[in-house]
Amino acid sequence: MLTIKQITENKEAVIKGLEKKHFSNARQAIEQVLATDNRRKVAQGEVDAIKQQLNLMAKNIGLLMKEGKRDEAEQTKQQVAALKSKSRELEEVMKEAEQARHDLLLTIPNVPYDLVPEGTGADDNLVVKTGGHDTILPENALPHWELAKKYNLIDFDLGVKISGAGFPVYIGWGARLQRALINFFLDEARKAGYTEIMPPTVVNQDSGYGTGQLPDKEGQMYHCELDDLYLIPTAEVPVTNIYRDVILSEDQLPIKNCAYTQCFRREAGSYGKDVRGLNRLHEFSKIEIVRIDTPEHSEQSHQEMLAHVEGLLQKLELPYRILRLCGGDMSFTAAICYDFEVYSEAQKRWLEVSSVSNFDTYQANRLQCRYRDANKKIHLCHTLNGSALALPRIVAALLEDFQTPEGIRIPKALQPYMGTDLIC
């Protein structure tokens, strides 16, 4: 969440940034935060003044007792009791104001960087790079859901029987393709210096608040109400929360972690042709890369993460493009985000396969993830993460773009993991 220092020192810039994200009533929200913080500061000032007064009165009581002025000492003790009662009332005001300020800040999104373009939605995102080759498909090319049926790779109907729509069952070569991609992505992350983590796939409420998935305003998280636990929408949540309430030393940074997990999203409100097949699932596999870094180095970390994801798509021989998201299409927590999309020739559309974001200090402030510099001063870290990669749409693109009359060709980089160069 935003820090009070950010808001007080750059109030108008913060409001302008929130308006770029199309956050409604940005000025009103910031004014409420400042008013609540002022109420806390006023009460704090009064408490501090009372404490000074109590210290003086305590000394005075001792002198009066020594001088035998017991009546005056008793009167002073009564005044002390009244002041202590007043102090407790003020401390309660402080506590309530601090909680109200915290609750307000949880509802305010991160401020986007200046580099983030203006815009209201996906049509306003800026394409910064394209790569890969044009795909030439055979006649009567099929979409991936038909290919999955033809080669018995994925059974969508069986998933409906077992769980419901959006929970496919991978079979034979389809399951092997999943495992091949997972291992390939993890091996590539390890080569790039990432330490693999195997985290839980359910998290507590504090973890959800720490990375900004809670409050869940859009109702996208699966909530296990009996235990008050949440199924993770991404490995970002448990991995980043490893560093909640931790003070790192500067020489530990940047920390580079990766994790493979199943991910769970309700995808409330999703409908139509864009959700067919693997395009939008409730459960899917994903490899996530996470970095914890200093403010001075986080931009370089972000560029390195973007290069890593791009390298994966190049090795998979898929046509891709990179977009810098506009303010209106960014997540609640991101300060800047780039999406990677691969082109599905069979569907004639771009499929998002990764988002790589820098959150600046926004998540770190929620998490109290900090580091101590060489001068022993403590600062908030920057947190970053990205998909490297999410499997469903990668699988969809591989099936569709690599279909041949003989079968599904396997990219060279995956062949050692698959044990074949063709699914037929």
C-alpha cells in the first residue's frame, strides 16, 4: 500500500497517478487518508504532552512528600490519575485513527510510473516489441480444443464431470506436455539464477493482504471458509510472503525465487468465446519468478525478468508481442506491467501468457519487507514478479501453431523433455 510519506510529500502527483489508473474519487480518498492521519497526529501530540507533564508531576510528588506536604501530594496524585485516564482515551483515539487510516490505504491502488501510458483498457496498451515468425498452418487447421480431442490430449468433458467447467483433465501426451513445460521452465529459471521454492497452495488472510489479493473486490479467490484459508491465484502470493515481516541485509539483494504451483481463479464474470478450451480456466499450472530488490536496482531486475520471459518464448519458437499496459488495464498493485502475448493462428487472436510487474514499495509496505543498508538504515524493498510461464495458453498456442498433417510438432527445446519430436 502507499506510504503516508509518499502521500504527504507528493500529494498532487499521487492523485494524478491514481486518476491515470481510473481510480474513482482519488482526491477524496487521499484527503480522507490525510484527515485520518492528522487526527492520529493530533492525538499523538496530546499524548506526548501529557507524558511530559506526568514526568514532571511524578518528580513534584516526590519533593512534596519529602517536604511533608502530603495533602498537596495527594492532590497532585489525583491530577496524575485524571491525566492518565485522559491519555488512555487519546491512545484509543490514536489506535482507532491508525486502523481507519490503514483500512483506507488498503482500498487505494498503487500509483503507476510516468512511463505507463494513459488509457482505459486493453485497446490502449502499447505494443513495444514483436518477435518470432509468421505461422503457416495446413488447410482446415483446427483450434486447440479440437486438436486435444483428435489426439486424446485433454478431456474437457471429463473435467466437467469431476469438478465442473474450467477444470480440464490432461491425458497421455497431453499430461506429458504439461510436465515437459513445467520442467523446462524450472530448468531455465534455475540457469538464470533463481532458487526454486515449493510453497503451499493455500494461504492465510495475512498473506492475501500482504500481496494485495485481499480485499478481494472482484471475488476471484476461492475461499475455504471453514478454515479461513484461500487457494492461491498465483505463486506470487506464498513466495513473496516468505519475506513478510523480515528485515534483509542489502548484500542479500536481489533475491531471486521461482516456483511451480497449481493456481486457482474463480474467473467471475468470464463468458463467451474467449473462455473456450484452455483460454480461461479455474485451475492451471504456472511457473512464477519473484524478485526482492533495492529501489536503485529494481528497474534493472525488471528488465532482466522481461528478457528471461522473452527468451522462453523464443526457445519455444512462438510468435509473440510485448505490451506495456496502460493505467486502466493494470492490476491494483502494479506500478508498471508488461504483458507477453503469443499469437494463435487457428483462433486468429493474441493470447496473454505472462505479466511481469514491478510493484515498487507497494507490496513491501503491506508486507513490512525491508532491508538494512550499509549505514544500518532500514528501507522498504521493491518487489517484482512475473509468469515464466503460465501453461494453458502456451499449450493452446503450441498445439495450434505446430499442427501438421502428420501430427503436432514439438519445438526443439522441448524434445528432450518430451522424448519425441511429434505427437501423432
